Amino acid sequence: MVKQGFRPAQRAIDLADAVRATPDLSRDALAELLVRHGERPVDVAGAAFGEDDAAALRGAVQRLLDEVLTDPGADADSDARTDRAAQALNRLLADCGARPRLSRHDGQPWHLHVDRDDDAGWADWFLASSALALAQVLSEYGRAAWGTCASPRCGTLFLGTGPGSPRRYCSPACASRERVAAHRRRMR
């Protein structure tokens, strides 16, 4: 798969979708996802990202899922959903001790960090950076621009930051499949 680069909101969605589908996702699978999202292979190899780190990261991903990404009131008023997401993100940022700082390490250019320090654990790093990224998305779009595919046969998490009105489906394929199914139901 092609390396996706630094897109922390999409990284949060991809890891959350993977852990939701496979709660005991292996250390190697988590490492592969992290590399696809810009982490250096050496940083997720061996002792640098061990089984304990993977377990803590899975727990952090599950917390993001429970508190932010999967909203039981997703069909409710979008303002209420946005308010709930903003409050949850504020709690995560406070819990992570998030204070923005610029960091440059491992040959990377200067970039924004909100975890406690450059030696923060994987779970702390993930929660802090994901909460910041999703907070930026929410503030830019004025809504929680993420969701779960409305297709009953799918349920994939997605980040809907493209142009146009808010998305209901993870992909054009799911949207088309559901439109065709609805058309066929009406024709019967």
C-alpha cells in the first residue's frame, strides 16, 4: 500500500476502524498502519514499539472510538452531535495535558505536538495528536466531519472533509449500492 504521509485525522480514523473491526489487532498490524501514516519503520520495530505499547495504543484507540468517533446520537440534531464531539475532544486534550509545542526530531521538519514530551508513550501521543487533529477538523468545518457509513452492510468509519454537504457513506460505492437498493425497493 502507498504511504499516506502525515494526515493525523485520517490516521485516527484508520486506526479506529481497524481496532473496531479487530479489537486484538496485532502489534505488527498496528505498526504497519502507523508506517502507512508516516511513522518511520525503525520507530515501530522491536522494543521501540513492543507488545505493551501496542496494548496501550489499542486502549487509546478504543477510548477515541468510545468517546469521540462513534456517537450513539449520530442521527440526532447535528448541533448537538457537534457539541458532544467538541466536549469529548476537550476532555481528551485536558487528560493528555495537551499544551501545543513545536517539535523537530528524527530528521522531520518542525511540526506541532501536543503530547507531554518527545518521550511520551504511544497511547498518550495517539490520543493527544488525534484529539488535536479532530478538533482542527471540527473547527474548520463547524461540525464533526467524521462518521460511520450509513450502509447497513458496511459500517466503516470515514472522514468527510471533502466539498459539498456532509457525507453519509464511506465511499461512492456504498452510496451507489444503497441508492440502487432503494430504487429497487420502490419499484417493487
